[in-house]
Amino acid sequence: MKVLQEKIRQENFYEEDEFLQRLLKQYMDTELFSYADKQLKNFGQRAAGPIDERARHTDRDGQPRLEQYNKFGEEVSRVWVNEGYRQTVKETYETGIVGYVHKDIPEIARKGSYTYSFAQGYVLSQAEPGFYCPVTLTMATAYLLDHYADEDLKEAFLPHVLATGDTELYEGATFLTERQGGSDVGANVVEAVQDGDHYHLYGEKYFASNAGMCGVAMVLARMEDAPEGSRGLSLFLVPWEGNNLRIRRLKDKLGVRAVPSAEVEFTGAKAYLVGEADRGFYYMMEALNLSRICNAVASLGIMRRSYTEALHYAEGRNAFGRRLVDFPMIQQSLRELRVKLEKETTAVFDMIQLYEKVTESEATKEEEVLNRLLIAIMKKESAEQSIDFAHEAIEMHGGNGYIEDFVTPRLLRDAQVLTVWEGTANILALELLRLVNKYEAHTLFVGMLREKAEGSMKTQIDAMEERLLNFSNLQQVEQELEAKSLMKDMAWLYEDVVYEQL
Amino acid sequence: MKVLQEKIRQENFYEEDEFLQRLLKQYMDTELFSYADKQLKNFGQRAAGPIDERARHTDRDGQPRLEQYNKFGEEVSRVWVNEGYRQTVKETYETGIVGYVHKDIPEIARKGSYTYSFAQGYVLSQAEPGFYCPVTLTMATAYLLDHYADEDLKEAFLPHVLATGDTELYEGATFLTERQGGSDVGANVVEAVQDGDHYHLYGEKYFASNAGMCGVAMVLARMEDAPEGSRGLSLFLVPWEGNNLRIRRLKDKLGVRAVPSAEVEFTGAKAYLVGEADRGFYYMMEALNLSRICNAVASLGIMRRSYTEALHYAEGRNAFGRRLVDFPMIQQSLRELRVKLEKETTAVFDMIQLYEKVTESEATKEEEVLNRLLIAIMKKESAEQSIDFAHEAIEMHGGNGYIEDFVTPRLLRDAQVLTVWEGTANILALELLRLVNKYEAHTLFVGMLREKAEGSMKTQIDAMEERLLNFSNLQQVEQELEAKSLMKDMAWLYEDVVYEQL
Amino acid sequence: MKVLQEKIRQENFYEEDEFLQRLLKQYMDTELFSYADKQLKNFGQRAAGPIDERARHTDRDGQPRLEQYNKFGEEVSRVWVNEGYRQTVKETYETGIVGYVHKDIPEIARKGSYTYSFAQGYVLSQAEPGFYCPVTLTMATAYLLDHYADEDLKEAFLPHVLATGDTELYEGATFLTERQGGSDVGANVVEAVQDGDHYHLYGEKYFASNAGMCGVAMVLARMEDAPEGSRGLSLFLVPWEGNNLRIRRLKDKLGVRAVPSAEVEFTGAKAYLVGEADRGFYYMMEALNLSRICNAVASLGIMRRSYTEALHYAEGRNAFGRRLVDFPMIQQSLRELRVKLEKETTAVFDMIQLYEKVTESEATKEEEVLNRLLIAIMKKESAEQSIDFAHEAIEMHGGNGYIEDFVTPRLLRDAQVLTVWEGTANILALELLRLVNKYEAHTLFVGMLREKAEGSMKTQIDAMEERLLNFSNLQQVEQELEAKSLMKDMAWLYEDVVYEQL
Amino acid sequence: MKVLQEKIRQENFYEEDEFLQRLLKQYMDTELFSYADKQLKNFGQRAAGPIDERARHTDRDGQPRLEQYNKFGEEVSRVWVNEGYRQTVKETYETGIVGYVHKDIPEIARKGSYTYSFAQGYVLSQAEPGFYCPVTLTMATAYLLDHYADEDLKEAFLPHVLATGDTELYEGATFLTERQGGSDVGANVVEAVQDGDHYHLYGEKYFASNAGMCGVAMVLARMEDAPEGSRGLSLFLVPWEGNNLRIRRLKDKLGVRAVPSAEVEFTGAKAYLVGEADRGFYYMMEALNLSRICNAVASLGIMRRSYTEALHYAEGRNAFGRRLVDFPMIQQSLRELRVKLEKETTAVFDMIQLYEKVTESEATKEEEVLNRLLIAIMKKESAEQSIDFAHEAIEMHGGNGYIEDFVTPRLLRDAQVLTVWEGTANILALELLRLVNKYEAHTLFVGMLREKAEGSMKTQIDAMEERLLNFSNLQQVEQELEAKSLMKDMAWLYEDVVYEQL
């Protein structure tokens, strides 16, 4: 007998998502929307079809593999990926998901925008969050080169990082983490030794995502005479191919298996300084803010996929003589999921508008602080939600939800990384403290809410104002204990405000 | 450089757990405790050592495999398990984890108890929740045979199900779920055709855990002339070896990979009726209550392991010049985990005391209702907590927590099944409705709290009383919408009461 | 330090093979050669490059996999192959390796030939013998349909079997072997039940190569009222997609892992009669002769690859202060391999010329007998040689030759099937007996040698004549004991004669 | 339907082998035979049962795996083997297969003998040639320590190498081969740097069998001031545990997958000199002779298993209305296999008698030369035969023989190493030249044949004498071209002589 009375699956991750279309229409000008809408229809279909199918294969049987040695015993540190994966790489970058943030779209003779890129990322990560990761690393690499590299470096590398089929693609990567340091980037010890106009790197990076697939990696290292701590770190561009480096091993990760995450050893790798020496940490923190938005977008993708999978299953499945979707408890669950998804999507895209302004250097100092604040609270909230959504999708499927033939276990496994990558809740809480204690971010936040709410939701905003004021007056230790629950409430209020005004 | 300044791992899952020892001392008489304490010290060491090591191997590389055909092309439906796993099976059953609930412990010439068995299960599931599952299925099988089988069946099979090294072990299994039915057991269609003193079964079971490993399976099926729905179901004992049945496939599960979960096809399998015809569903529901307690115990095991892993990592790991454990936020997280763990463990073992009374038929009608109620709310709460604990353990490890070399991803993958197995939150909520609307369980619950609290916590209990009263007066649809959050609050209050009285 | 002083690998399996080019020039008219030469240069490069690389992946990590059930538990019997493999399938059939034997090559507006097709097969099987197998099955299917199917069947299926990118490709397959029968095809029991203008098949085939990949299979089955033995067998065309059949399992073969070989169960599969009822066995025996030539061609491919691998290794590797290739023993081995390879290639392509005549129905009765004889002895000899060559290649590499990073172990594993498929030495020996005792094939053989030798090699031919005469006068039992060594000597003499005349 | 009418499998690799029993009775004194016969009955049963079953698992799914890093990213170079494999290791060494060659058997208060050990090896390698390899490496290690180590080293390590359950077992290993050198051991470059009473090794060994499993390895290295070539090599004992060495990778071998063969890097590994400096090469060559006998014994094991598998299949399988075994061609094949097996077994055990004398230092100079000669020709012949036998077993099974569910593919894969390990045919041919040209070994060989033949087989021996004389007068280049075929004929004649005299 049949499990489902009727099998329903999505045909197009964009076309069937009217809420997204509505948001994009609001946040894009007509010209760009008209272009993007057409492209996303195409991409949405491929994401729901072949890209999803390949993602399944990559996750279960076709993960990237390290080839440490060739047959002659020579160390090669090559990463093998399956042919379908290579096809997804090609198709995705050719949409301009990275390139058109920085260069003109030929058809309309103008640049795209982060908003468009994140819409693509939202669609893509419904199928393959593990591959959206390399894309976001390439975005961060493009950002760093575009903003801080000198003209020679830019000329040599940026066209490849922005490739859309016009030239050879170099995927990017950002290597921060070291074994002993983890989130404590300032403890890094990889060393850079000058050699004329370039450098040689020595040491090990411990969570080097996209290793072996990237054409260039952006790497934090410490020059020989540099001070301790984060101020002593410089940023380097390291070309991958033929360089003096080795991959010790690929990490056996719970999820996002499409991205090869490695332990990388630099054994004198040639490297080029990016920007000013000793500003590396600050450049990387900027890139990190971009990555945190990417993380939020990936979270939305997983939330959306979880919701639609749960919905379709509930519509097709019978129990106790009714369709699942006819039970009040089920309806309630689905409704709560849908509303939260819409609110969070609205908030994240609202936040992205501010980010566009910041990266275009059109923002005020206050807006920059606000931008960092929103990124911190929305990164945290969306990552936690993506896990909850994945759990809900599993439970809606009952026993089937626990079986890897269904996408639900992968959704959970992939979602779990999102609370860990780019800063855990604790790290983000410390960011809140910094922003509040140093930049009065809490005042800016309440101001923004008031403005956006246009008079409505006064009670809630007032209550938040008072709570934030109290918070700002606490000792640091007490702030630490309070920060995470506060951030959750800030996120929910922000979401309510922007959703109501939609 | 080192990840951890000092590597700390548990040597003994029992000996290092003083809280558990305190609980057991309270809930066992001196003679049994003295025996159990010694045995658990031994078992706790093996669980933290070789059993844990084997569990890791079984999960990652050595999962059970289906051998459908032999080399001659004949269907054999054999399940292969690795040799280490077989060793764990042997060592575990020989502790009497199943046997001594029903038969005498030679050393002390008296039966053990569920309390002792669950203490063993709590220790075991810290290492290998996937193998505690078969143990609990064997417990359910033993329960059903002991309570409902006739003497001939008992004589033939019970000694094997209770084997502790004295005779050949038959692991048990309970097959309820069918493909079209899922939790809706009443929709089952597997058919039983009489043939003299026995029956032949035809049809398919869809989530048949321990298939291929079990010696006997307890199976619900419908006799030819039986009515529709759950009343038409009878319970059968099906010997596995040489019987007419085949395994279609093993499920590729997210976690608990040690237990082979299969789709089983009965093609005329010989079967023996257990108890009265058409009472099968009710027998199985009794067994299900036992399984739900087992589920709660497994949840506790995962919570405990998650907590200790998080603690040890925080103690060994440095960041920003301090040990993790020296950060207030970290201390807060660890403290919350420890307190919740202790409360929930206390509540579950309190509930088990009532269960002992019920299975010994020494309980009143009201106590039976209360027992079902506590099982429903504690199964739901503990399963959800085990997932949360696993998330916390992952986050405490940062990036490492997401890597399968650490136990943390497995803890999450294993925990996830616990909200799904033996009834999802929705199913348990329906149980609450049934108990409240039919048996006034809410009144019994409040009465019990009052009695246990001995006057303390009056405010909270009064508030709960009022809330339950309101709830009991709602329409069913509104009850459904309210039930799950109510159950959570009931669980927390129950835990607070018993923890305070400890 | 380096294993090889200089790494040498083939760039083009055709262009670097001057001997093959010389043979083809001799056996093709100018027009076809000119076309084929250009195409083979292209194909030879791809075979030595990406096709070889994919073959390596398919063999070691990317073998075809059976997906028995979909996620809903429904039996689907789908065979998964990796994306690179799919690319090789596409590229190969689009060369017309099957199609242009039967239909016009657009560029030159005329059909190709078996000679051309086998030249392609020789090149292909140097990279991927396991995929040349499906090609040859498709060739056999095309042969059977072209010669024996009625116009309706032809119209419906033949264009697909001959597809070169112009329409959807249906790969072919021929299912003879049953579990109990093996080579004893007459013992087959798969049953065909008539249903109007078509049939339904019931029963099992045990070595069904290309199952799950084929679009149509040619299947021997017995009609309900048919006599026992091979005369009772009819030939059926069975469309694969959506038909009533299931794959029990894929065989875990020593080599040629690219081709999925399955146990297939027909559960009422729709089938169409091909040709006359009860002539099926004879049709299949004709197809088998084609397959035996294919087998010989695959053997040549493996011999060639083994030789070139051994040569290049000996050229690049130093030992005891010299290159391996400078040792007399090594030179001797390489020289013997080269000469044997050239002789055998010459003989096989000589034999193919006769086969072209036979399939065009331009041959005399005697030539048909001779054709069968040559096929039997050359199939046997070439298969044995391919194994010997693979051993030699391994030994030339020393320890490296035994490591799967090198192609040598795969060459041996693949070669080993060639003595087993399409008739073992014993089966072929029985064919010799049949041809000698029934058709005086020995006389025809000697006559042919005399004619080809044009007076030379008289002593050897006379000796062979006498030996064959004696053989023809032996009792069957004695013939059986003598047959295999006789066949070897016949093969060597035939090779010597045609090689000398080249 | 059934593949085999009746399934026949061996129950006991010793008890069912009457020919072996007859040989052993002849070559052992009564006391030792009486003990050995009893032990071998036991071991033969385990080899045919659980050891064979585990060997199958180890080969197909449970191969040794390299754990390069622990979860904290620290290099550990640990080799994992499955638990069944560990059991086979334990059971086998406890039979005294290594120990009782050098120490007393408690039950009979006397040493065993190589003859007994090789009888055990013959039985074992019918089940698991891949594990017999480590045993033989341990034998070689024991030999080297016993003959050449000083008393301190002996005391510290020999008891462990000879362990039979009485103390912790250290398996042995011999590391000769380097990447650039292969068989050209004199080209080795691993360096030994003195440090007081011990040394530190630096460099890489390329085919280091039993790496990671061994407790001690015997390693050839060159002291800092040592001359080039084989005279500059010293022999060192290297304890494995906790030493400065790493495993780069395990080789992915065609067969004998039970033994981990690695590339090992010494990064200052502590080492102890064995015997005189610069005599290392000669010691190792002595050990190599022992290893070549082991190789021949393993070949016999594979030949025996191939023969019995072929025989049982032919007895159980029907085709064309008869059992396979009733066809004259089949009978001929089986008879030829059996006779060759018996002859070769006789010859190898005859050769072992001479070896016993040599290792006991009771042999004359001439006998030592003869011993080396016999070892060279019998190693070569037996290895080639084991491959042929494996092919024959495969062909006897038809298509089934090619399927890994049957043991036949493994027999071929395992056999293939035997022509490669311990010297290829070319290397052995060079040994023949050395022995003939330097020590007149050809004269000794003929003398031995005459003596053993006791007057019979005069014609053949005379012919051989003449041929050898001619050979000895050839130029080296011509000798090289002739040597391999000559060795084959010498082997066959030697076998005929000793078999006739049995």
C-alpha cells in the first residue's frame, strides 16, 4: 500500500514561492527585478530538479575525497569531487551569484546586487546548503580582493573569482581557524616570511573549507616581527595550484558534506599581502559579517525546504482516516512554521538592504553599528530556527523523517552547522556586548524599530527599550548571562516590526 | 599545537556518576543496591571503554548489513553484524538487563527490578543508544510473553528471551508499523490464517527494528474474519529462524545505526497466538508504555553523555587566554544542563517506581492512569531534552563538535530518533486528551503533586490545577492546540517537585 | 625519490598505434578508411584521456548500484551509474560504434562496417573493457532485430538501438543464462505466455548483463506448449522501462565492474516474439558468434594496453644502474609481447573480414563453417592471451603492478572474464568437435591456410593437416581430451600464416 | 532452481588432505608427528570454518584501515583491523606456528620444526593467504633475531616475537624496499644516525608489509659513513610503538588485503643494530630465502584450495544432463591439477628438509648452494602454478567463478602477489645465473637428482645435465634469455623425481 496518497514535490523553488517574489519586487528596482525574476525561474527549476538530485548523491555516496598521493607515491593533496558536483559548480557560478555583485550583467549593462545574489543563495541552499558554502566563501574572497587588494593582485585574480563562464573560475576560500585557537583568531600562529615582493607561509589551518577546490585562499598569518594578538595578523592571498601546501585530511562532517573542509599545512606557500600589514584581522572581520549574512540566508533556505517538505507530506499522508493536514495540531504546526519563515525572511532581506548601503560606503557610522548588530542577532536566530524547522519536518514525517532516503535527515545535519560556523551563540553574544557597551547599539536599535514601526507596536518597543537600558547598565558578567535570551527577543521584535509593515 | 590542554575522558559511566548512585540507593533496598552497585561499577567501566569504542565503529563503518542472497542466489535475508557488536550483545544480556527483571539473580537468589534494569540502560545508552534499542525490544517481548503467553509458549521461548548466558539467547522484537499506517496501528492489514494450532502470516511490516537479529518477534496481525480497526488485531509470536519471511531492505537511518530496522515481508510465516484473539492491540499498548519508559531512559543517557562531553571539553579547552569553563556564559550553560539532567533523572526514576507497582499488579486504577500520564509527558519531555542537550554539546565543542571523530554528532543523530519512536509529540498529546477526558487524569496529577510536595511549591501547583481545569473544559480542537505546551509545563513542574523532595 | 625517471603515458590509443593503422588501411576501402582514421584519432584521444580516467573511477569507487526501492518502499529496480559513466555512454554511441554498422554515416552517405566498429572497440577496450561489454550487447541486439524482427518491431525499436544522438538511445542486452543451466542454455525454463499479439514472461535470468541500463533486452524463453531442450526456445524482445520485472541483485564481479550484471526476475514482463517461434536458440547462437568476436576484440584491447603499460614502465624505471628496458630479459619479454600482439591482431581482423561476408549473406556454406571455427579458436586463444599479458604487465611493474593505483590489476581483473564469458574453453572445444565431426571443418581450415600461405610454411601446414586428420578419427572421448591443446596450436599457426602474409 | 545439486564444502583443511598427512608422516619423527597431527586436525577445522569466514569479511569489507590522525588532529598512524581478524591473529600464533620453531613445545618438551610450521602455513593459507604473510614476516624476524641479535636485544624482544599466549605478542616485519629502488635493495638510502648505544633512522620504506600491526620491524639502513651499494647496509631492529615514524598510506592492493602494506616514513625512529654493521644485506638475504619458502608454501595452499573448490563444484553441478565431473575434459583437468599439486607439494617439502639442515648449520657448503637453487626454482614455479590453479578454479565455476561471493576471485587476486613478492621471475633468474656461474650449482643439482632417483629417470636427467652444461657455457646475455624456461624444466624434473620416489 502507498505511503502517500499522492506524491507532491516541488518543481521550482522560486516560482512556487510567492512570498519571495513579493519581497524581491519590493527590494529591487524594476529593471533588476525583471531580469532577476526570469533568471530565478530558471535557476529555481534546476535547483528543485537536477541540483537537488546531485546534492543527494554527493551527500550520501559521492562526497569529496582527498587524494593525498599519486600512484608514484608523490604527495598531491588533490580533492576529488564527483562529476555531477562539478556540473552544479559550473551552472551556479554562471548565474553570476558571485560575479554580478561586482561586475556588470551583460544583458542589462549594470551590476547586480547582494539582494539578487542572496535570493539566488536562498534558492540554492534549499537544494544544497553544502555547496552554497563554497559560493559564500567565493563571495567573501571577492569582497576582500575588491575592497583591499592592490591593482596588480586584482587584475591577476579578481576576474577569475568573478568568472561567469567568461574565463577560468577560481573559487575562493577564507582560512582563519587554527587548531589551538578555534574562534580565538588572535591566537593564530601561522607565520609569513617575506621574500622580495611576496611571502611564504608556514603553519597549519584547521577548518579550511573549500580546500583543494579553491583557486585562491584568503589566509590570516603573522609576519615575523608582528605583535601578538589580532593586531599582529595580516591578510594574504594564496594561490592554490602548485603551491607549497598539503592537505592533512578532510573533516568527516555531520553535514554539508559537499564542501571539503580540511586541515591544511603551509610548507612555505607563496602568498601575496592584501591591503595594509596588520589590518588583516579587521578585513577578515568585515568579510565575516558578509559570511554571517550568507549563513542567515542558508538558514532561510533550510527553513523553507523544511516547511515545504512538511507541508507536502501532511497533504499526502493519511492517518486515522484523515489527511494529516486535516488535524488541528498539524495545521497549527504548519501555520506557525509558515509565519515564522515569512517573518524571518522579511527581516533578513530588510537587513540586507542596510548591508547594501554599508558595502557601498553610503552608510553613516550609526548605520554601520546597527548593521553589525542586526547581523549578529539575525545570524543567531536564523541558525537556531533552521534546526528547529528541520526537527519539525522530521517529526511531521514520523519514522520516515528519520530515514536518509528522505531529505529530512540531511536538512537537520546541514542545519546543525549553521549555529557553529561564523560564530556560535556565545561569540555572537560577545559581539552584542561590544556593540552595546562601546557604540550604544541598543539605542540605535530602538530608534530603528520606532522608525520602521511608524507608531505601531509601541508597547513592545517601549518594553524593549527599558530592558535594553537595564542591560546596558549591568556588569559584564551579568550581561553575559543575559545576552543570549535578550538577542532572541530582539530578533523576534525586529521581525514582527518589519513583517507588519510589509 | 594542542586542541585540549589536557585530555579528559570518562573511565566509568557509573562510578563517576554520584547523582545516579544517590538515586539508586534511594530507590532500591539495601540488598539489591549492594549487588547492583558492584555490577554497575563493572558495567560502567566496560560501557565507557570497549562498548563505547565498538559503538563508534558500528556507527561509522560497521553497520549491520543485509545479505539478501547467498552465493548460490538463494534468498537468505540474513543480517550481518560486526564481531565487536556481537561481543557487546553477549556482554550486555549476560548482565541480566532483561533476564533479571523476570528471573532470579543467582548470587542473591531473588529477582532484580525494572529500576535496576533501567539503571543499566541509562549507563549503556551513554555509549550505544542504538544497541539499547534491541535490549528494550527484548524487554517488551519478555513482558508480553510473561504476562500473556500460554504455558507451552512460555516454556518454549521465555528462557531464551531471558537468557543470561545459561542458554541460547533469542533477542526480541515488536513489529507494529505498516507502510500505509504509521502510527495508525488500527489500519494494519497483515493477515493471519489459521492452520491447526498455529497460524501463517502474510503481509508487510515497515519499521521492523531488530529484524534479522531477533530470535522471536511479537507481531500484530488480523485474523481472516476479524473486524476492522484496532479491535481486530491479535498478537502473535513469530520465531525468526527458518521461517517464511524475507527482509526487503534495511533502513538507512540518521542514527541508532546499530539496530537493523527493516522492511519485513511475511510470506506465510509460522506464528503462535499470544493471549486472547483480538486483544492484541491492548497487549501491545501495554508493551508500548514500557517502551516509552525505555525511551525516556535512553534520553537520559544521551543527556548525561552530552553533559559530560561538554563539561570535559570546556575544562580542557583554552580560548582568549582562559579555559572555556572560566567564562560565565559557559558556566551558566553547564549549570543549566546539570540541573535539568538531575531533575529529569529524578523524575524518570520516580515514575519508574510507580511503574514497578503497576506491572506487579499492585496499583490502583487511578495509579494506572497516573502511570500512563507520567509516561506520556516524560517520554515527550526527555526526548526533546536529549536533542537540546546534544545541540549544546555540539556548540560547546565549536567546529569540532560537528566532526564525526567526536561523539557529539552521533549523540544528535541518535537523540533525534527519540522524539519519533514510540509516539511523536502529537501522538502523546492525543494520549493526554484521552486520559484527561476519559479518566480525569488531570485531577490525579495535581493530587500526586500535592502529596509529593508535602506543602511546598503551593503557588505553582495551584496555578497548574487551575490551568488543567480550564484545559479539561475546552473543546477537543482547542485542547489539541494547547496540549503540547501544557505537557511541557507539567513535566517541568513534576520534575521540580520530586527534585526538591530528593 | 622518483619511482620513474620520466613519466610516460599514452596520449592517444589510436594515433600511437601504427600497426593498427596499417591493418585498417589494408582492410578498409579508401573512403571508409579516410573517414575512420579521422574519427579514430579523435576517439583514441578521448579513450586515453577522460574515458580512461572515468573508467578508473567507475571501477574503484563509482560502480553501478542497484536501487531496489524508492523512498516510499515501492520496488523500482533502478540501476544508478555515475555521471562520468553516462558521459562515456553518450560519447561512445555517438561515434556510431553500433549505429553505423547498420545505418548510413551522414558524412559519407554509406554504412560503416564491422571492421570499423571493431577498431573502435579495440580502442575503447584499452580504457574500459567493462563498458565495451554493453556496447557489444547492443551490437548483438541490433543484429538480432535487423535480421529477424518483423517490420513493426524494427520500426519501433531499431532506430533507438542504433541511435547516434539523433534519437533516444536504447542500449541492448541478451539474457540467456539461468541459474540452474549456465552454459546449458537448453535447460532454460523461463516461460512465455501468449496474450494476443504479445507475450508475458515468467522466471529468472541469472547473469543478465546490462540489466537496468538497457532499453530493450533480447530474451530466450519457452512457450507454454514448447518441447524441452534448445529447440523449444523462442526469442523475445522485452522493453525494460515500466515492465513487469525486478532486479534481485547486481553481481559483485572481480572485474568489468562498469557493466551491471544482474539476476533478473520476470513477473509477467510484456514481450514480443522475434522471428519464428522455436528458432530462438539458433538466432541467439548467431548473436553469440558476434559476441565471441567482440570478446576477441576486447582481449586484443587488454593485450595492447598491457603491452604499452609494460613498455612505458620499463622505459622509465631504473634498477641496478640501468633502465629496465636495457636488460636482455626485459627486452625479450617485451619483444615477445609485441610480436604476439601483432600476430593476434592480424588474425582477428583477418577473421573479421570473413565475418563481414557471412553477415552480408555473401558467404558459402563452407565459409560459414570456417567462420565458426575461426571464431571458436580465436576467442579461446585471445582470451587466454589477454590474461597472460595482464600478468606480464603486473610483473614488469614489480610491487607497483599489484597496486590498484596502477591500471595493471584492473587489466587482470577485466581480462579474467574473457575466458568465461561467451563460452569457456571447454564449451569452445565442444564447438570444435561439432564442426569437425559434422562439417569437416578441419579440411576447410587446412585449405584456407594453404591458400593464405601461398606456398610458404608448408611443413607446418602439412603437420597440422595430419594431426587434424588423426583427431577427426578419434573417439569423442579422446577428442575431448585433445581438443584444447589442438585449438591452441591451430590458433598459433593461423596467426603465423596471416602475419607472414601481411 | 538450484545451482548445485548438493552443496559440498570442506570441513577440515587438514583431515581431508590425506596426501599431506602421508607427507608429514614421512618427514617428521613419530613423536613430533603424533603431536602435530592432533594439532593440525584442530587447526584444519578452524581454518576451514571461522578463519575462512573472517578472511572473506576482511577481504571484502573489513580491510585494515589507516587512522592517520586522532580526533584532536594529532598524527597517530594507527592501523585498524577488524575484531575477527584480531581473533585469527591470536589463534594462529598460539598454535606456535612461529614460536615452536625456536622454543620448546610444552606438551612434548622439545622444539617443533620448520616442517611442522610450514604444514600449518599450508593449512592456513588455504583460508587466508593475506594473513599468512604477517606470520611469515614474524618468522623472518624471529630468524634474524635468533641468529644475529646480541643477547640484550634477544632478551628484550625475542620472547615477544615467539609469543604463544605466554606473553604479549610482537608481530614482526621486514622493511627492505624503497621507492626508487624496488628489487634493487643496494640503492637504498634510509639513513641511520648513531646516538650512543642506539641509532635514529631517517627516510622512507615503500612496501612495508605489516606496518602498524608489527611490534618490531627489521629494517635495512645505511650508516652515515657507509659505502654505497648493498655492502653499506646495516640491519636494525625498530620497535614500532611510540617511535618516530609515520605511515603515509596503506597500499590498495589487488589481493592479500588482510596484510596492511604501507609507505612508512622514519623521522628519527629509535633503532638497534642487529649483528655486524654492513652485514645487513647478507642477513636480509638469508631471511629472504626463508621468505621464499614461505611464498612457495602459500602457493601450495592456494593451489590446494583451488583444486578442492574446483572438484567440489564439478561434483555438485549439472550441465547437459550430466554432472560436470562426468565429462572427460573436466576429469582430465581435475586429474592434472591433482597430480601437479601432489608433485609440487612433495618437492617443496623435500626442499624444506634440506632447509632444516641448513638453518641448523648442519649442511655442507654445497648443500647450502643447492638449497638456494631449489628455493629459487621452486619459488618461481609454485607461484606461477598458484595463478594457473586459480584460473582453472574460476573456469570450472563458469560465470559463478568470476563472482566475489565465491572464493575463486580472491584466490586469483591473492595468488597474483606470489609471483611479485620476494623476487619476480627475473630476479630469481639472476639468482640462478649467480649460482651456476659462481658455485657450479648446475652440477650439484644433477648430482642430487641422480641420487634421489636411485637409477630411474636416467634419460631425462642426462638430458638435463647436457642442457645445464650448455647453459653454463653461454654468455650472460644468452643465459638471461634462456634462464626462465630452464628453471621451469628444472622444477618439473625435480618434482617428477621426488614424486616417483615417494
